[in-house]
Amino acid sequence: MPSFTISGHRFELDQSGVERCLQDRLPDPVHEHYVVVRGRRFPPKQVIACATGLDRADFTTHQARRILKRLGFVAARAARERQASEAETGDGSRSGRQAAALRPYIGKWVALAGPTEVLVAAETPQEVLGWLAQHERRAAYGMFRVPASLAEAEGAAPA
Amino acid sequence: MRFEFLELPGEAGTLFRPVVPVQFEDLEEAPQLCLVDTGSTANRFGAWLAEATGVDLAGAPETAVNIGGVTTTARHARADLTIAGLRYDAPISFCDPWPFGFNLLGQEGFLRFFRVTLCAAEGWLDLEAEQATRDSSRGR
């Protein structure tokens, strides 16, 4: 198992251990950098703080990203991605981008800041409301559950 | 005011749904994306929303209704909705269970208050408030 020294402490971390510690956590707001853990985007510092128990002030985003990339997680910058997608569709049409952005959240309750900007996804609407209150964020576009099937999208109840 | 249809991921391609963001009571941070349902006689919302915002349903009249293949208990009450910047007092059926992802905007609590133009070919809907809605919203 790879070992890392963070803020003077030695930790042994692996990908599955990091994934396990985040499985019941909702991602904090992503400002710029994120890593993808089981299809969800987390701020790198949240991931390392959760995996090590360290305070987020004890290390930098750069350190956290470097460690997580070494563990095999995908790391990216949200701002860069947004600019790219805006440049792609200068005519204002979403042309399938919204559906693509929502696809990873099928069956989940989501809160959206914009047509393709998912702030949080959770199993229940109460969790979504709790997250928005905790982080003082506003889902300007709205919240709803992404239907898990054609029947649900057309108004039939899930079986 | 114009709202673009919501694009949803579907098994055989993208699905387009006519939705409107609705602020429920004072829940400013989380507008509910509601489905416009011209076939629904009333607004049907999940009862979780009443509980989450402190709308008291104790003693509210109840009926059993069938929606989308589900028999649910609807408790009828009134609450403030803000749509397209206008806040008004609307009748709402709060349903439990509510296994749906969207709340429904129907005739009594929505279509009586707004004129709706739908264009599925281009994927948008326009809302224009009735004069009575604008008048009652001014006092709120």
C-alpha cells in the first residue's frame, strides 16, 4: 500500500480505502479543483481530510491532488471544463449536454446551479436541502430527482 | 417568461420535459423543478416538502388519489408559491407516498394563475401571469 507524508505524519492510503471512507459523504462545493471518486466530484482537500483525519489547513490542494492522482483518481479543474463546454455551444442550445451532465445522477435527487452544473446529488431530498443549508449554496436552476427510467420520466411511479 | 424544457437522459435518447422552477414558501435556496401537467386537476406535491418547510398539514382534509399508477393520500392545504417572480397563495395536494421525482403543476394551483404557451418543437414554454395573479402578488 502506498505511503505518504502529509504535514509531518505518515499515512498508508489506497484507492479502495479512500472510496470507502467517502461512501456516505456528500461532496462539498467544488470551486476549482476536483477529483472523481466513484463517479462523484469532490474537492481534493475534502478527500484527504476524510481519509487521514487531518485538518484541511494542514495541507494544500496541490498536495492533495498529487496524492490522489498517484492513487489513481482522475483530477481536473472545474473552471476549465465549464469554459470548454460554453465554447462548444456558443448558440445557447444545450443540445444534449444537460442530459449528459445528468446521466451520472440517474435515480438521485439533484440540485442544479445552472442547466448543467450539479451542486449536489443525494438519495433523498432532505439530504439535498441539508447540504444546501450547510454550505449556504443556492440551487438557482432547481432541484428534482433524475428519473431512473422512461416510465418515471413520463409520470409513472417507480415499481 | 420563457423556460427551456429540461433535458433528461433516457434509455433511447434524450427526453424533453416541460418544467418550471417554483419557490415553495420561503425555500429560496432550493426552487423545485415542477412538471407542467395539463391533465392534473390540482398541484400535487410530495408531502416531504410540507414537512421540510413547516407547513402544518394537521387536520387538513384528505382524499385518496391515483397518480401514475400509485394510490396516494393527498392532504389539501394552501401554501405560497413564487413562479416567474410572482408570489401567490396556491391550493396544493400534499401526497404521501410520493415516489416521483417531480412535483406537478396542475389546473387549480397553476393554470388558473398563468397562461402557458408550449412549443415542444423548439423545447420551451412561456408563462404569462393572469391579471388577477399580478394584482394579488403586489400585496404579498
